[in-house]
Amino acid sequence: MQVVKQLRTDVESKRFETSRSILKAPLTYESSNVDRKIALPTMEGIHFERIQNIISLEAKGNYTMLYFAGKRKLLVCKTLRDMEDQIRTGSQFVRIHRSYTINLNHLQKYVKGKGGYVVMENGAMINVSAGKKQDFMDALKVYFG
């Protein structure tokens, strides 16, 4: 009987340790999980949008303008850096200018030049700064192979 009690105690202890380690683990999203939604604080309240629907982000001082398909846009009460940290999903988003980050899933064309510019699926033409060009080219190689 003592052996059974000891075995039960050991099993319960292991379950507790496993449960505790699961609870302590940070919540992370798979980089392929682009279908998840994020909370976007605005002046009216909080909007919830799918990351995959974001075409580009533009810095507007301490705010960020998010551009979506269908010419829809949303001004968010966060800096561009804060938004990048929130939406980071592998190599899907890349900063191409001090004020712009784009979603490579919505990239339509890159036009060469000193820095060049990109054309997005919504028709937006965004300059690639000369200082960010190499990072952009590296991101293209990683993302598109």
C-alpha cells in the first residue's frame, strides 16, 4: 500500500511540474501563423485585424498609418517600431525606409534605382531608401528564395 501511495505522489508531482512549466513558457506564435489577429489601438477604440491583410505601414510621428487592401487605412496610436514588434512574423515584413515597412506578401514589383521603389498590390509606390536597400534585397532573397 505504501508503494502505491508513493507512486501516486510521484505521478501527481510530475503532472504538477509539467503543468507549471507549460504555464511559465512564454506564449509565442509560429512564424507561419499569419492568419492571427492583432489589437490596434485607435482614437475610437481597439480594432482587430488580421496581420495578413496589412499591406504597408507608414510612420506618422508617434502614430502609424496602416494600409489595407481596398484602399482602407487606419491610424494607430503606436509608433512604427512598436507596430513592427507586434506584427513580426518571420521575414514577412521588412523596413524599406525610415518611415515605411511593407508586407512582402503584397509586393507587386521592385523598380531598380539608387534606392529604387516598390509597387504594392494596392497601387502604392514607396521609395526604398539607399541605406535600407541592402537589407531589403537580403529580405527578398530570404523570403522568395
